Amino acid sequence: MSAGTYYPYRLAVLRHYGYSANKPWCIDYAAYDVETGALRRKRLFAFNNVVDVGKRRAYAERLVAEINEQLKAGYHFDEGKRRDQEYAGSLRVSSGFVDVEAALRMALEVKRGVLYGRSWRDYCCDVNRFCLYMDGLGLLHESVRALDEARALAYADYMSGVEGLANKTINCRVGVLKTLTGELVRRGVVSANVWCAVPHRKEVKRARHVAYSVDELGRIRRALCGGDRRLWWMCQFIFYSLMRPEEVRSLRWRDVDLAAGQVYVCAMESKVKVERYVEVTSGLRAVLEEMGAGAHDAEDYLFPALGGDARRRCGRNTYAGLWRAAREGLGLSECHTLYAFKHTGNVMAYRAGVGIEALMRQNGHSDISTTMVYLRSLGLLRNDDYRSKMDGVII
């Protein structure tokens, strides 16, 4: 905003219904939206997590004063910066009371626009679990500044000793809380990230998503081609495109350009949140043609809901469930997952001579080191030069 620029606004007011403890209060204000050229109303409710009415009133009144100060200084809605600006007033607190739950909920809002689907749900669940733990100790509505390293370590020990969680799960939950607390540190709500004190626990690697052998692929093809071919199309699509099942289920026919030989994957549906184009090989082209490429409306999903509504994509676990049923009939293990067709495609591509950089782009990896780790986990990267030259060296 340039100096002296004026934006219209409506001052924030606290609607408290007589400071009732039985009704949710809200902070109501309106700021100028540069996208629409009009005032946009905003209501805040997060501070209702403060159960004590006196503390809630004091906290809310401080928020009202700070929001109004920002409105008078030119605060406005700008879609590109909306998230950070909207919550700066509630998170940038140098002193005063912010309880544990309110701080984490507001930090969640900061992450809302960069987390999608399963990641967002996981973040919310992990925050809910920690809040339940703190509530059981009577600490949920204490100041977030009182949360120290000892409490963070105690929570990790609780997950291990009482809940009996695996180290990988504990690392993931601590990682979520560490990320959210990092947002609080950047906004001055807390001075340090207490979760940095929790050591990373050693994880036991389990064999999952193994690649299929040529014999297994033959058995799968014969079994699936004899009935409803949609499951086989899904398996083939993952194999040829190296896309993740979640990415495949999000595709519409508008994303397929057979003339250019590419399939578009939007950033919102990508695990790495980066848009990319997947190359269409002859194998994938044959699958798309068999699925009826060119005969569908552009807005139809490639893999719609099984009920027949082409404008509604299939459920998150629809094809995984179909595959598990087929897998049991084939006598394959639990390690033979739907996702494993992606691993199989990578293995065969690498053995066919496809370079690491090309695999990186097709997989949607933003860093080639990720692809290196991925291929190594599949047992593909071996030090053949050392072995071949040292085979004859004996002491």
C-alpha cells in the first residue's frame, strides 16, 4: 500500500450477547476488498475457545482494538496476501493472553491455503489430539507462552508409553505441532519453538508398495480384463503415468491433450503442490483411447463415481477397495497395493534406460535428490562400477 492510500472500512465490534457464556461471541468488522472494489464482512470466532468469560472478554477486546488500529492504518483484503494479513492482528501479540488452543487454531488457519485434502485433515486431527491431551491436564486454556520444552517432551512420551504409537506416527504428530508453532514464532506469539527439543525417533521401515514382477502383472491383467475394466484402467494409468492414485482420480477429460501427448496435473491436486504435465506414452495413449478419449464432455472425470454421475469423481478409497478385493482373489500380499503400480512403472522405466531427470519430471518431484532417494528405496541405485572393478581384488 502506498503512503497516504485510504481504504474504506467498518470498525470491528465485539458481539457478546450480554457476555453470555452460553452463546458464541464474534468480532464483526468489514474491510475493503481490492478484488471486488467493495467492503467485505469478516467475523472472527476462534477466541471462543477461551472458556473463562473474563479472560475471553479481555482477549477479545484487545483483538478488537488491534484490528481497528490496522483498519485505520489502511488494512484491506488482497487475495494474494489475504491469509497473513487477516490473521496478523490476532497472532501478532507481544504481550497479553493467548491460550494454547486458540493459538494452534489460528496457526491452522494460516496453513489452510497451502494444505489440501489429506494433509489438511491430518493437521486438524493432530491438533485435536494434542488439545484433548492438554484439556485432560487442565492446561488447554492456559497461556500458550507457558507451553515449554518439558511439556513437549512429556507429550511425546505420552504418545509412546500410554497410547503405544509407532515412532513414525509420533514423529509425524510432533512435526505438525512444530510447523504450527513455527508460524506462532514468526508472528511473535511465542519466542521459541518448544517442539525442536523433541528428538526424532528412529523409525522401523516396513516393506510396503513392492513392485510387481512380470509374472504377477500377467496374472493381474488376465484377472481384471475379464470383467469390469475400470479397475484395470486405473492400474494401467498409474503404471504408465507414474501419477499417484489421488492425482489420477482428480483428472477431468479437459486435462487430457492427446494431440500434444500430455496430461495436465494441477497444483491443488498434486502432493507436491506444483503443477506439471505428464507425458503420454503409447501405452497410456492406448488406455485413454480405450476409455473413450474424445467422446466425453470436457468437465467429466476420467474415473467418475461408480454410480454413473460423470461430474462427480470417484471416492478416495473406491479403487483401493476394489483392488484389495481383486488382490485377495489373486493371492497377493498386503504389500501389493494400488500405489505399487507407480513403483512398478518407475522400476521398469529405469531399467528401460529412462534417465533420472526424466523420471523426476514425470513423478512430479521438485528436487532430483527426492528422485534419487525414491529410486534407492526401490533398490535401483547400486554402485555397479565399484563392484565390477573390485570383484577381482583380494587380500
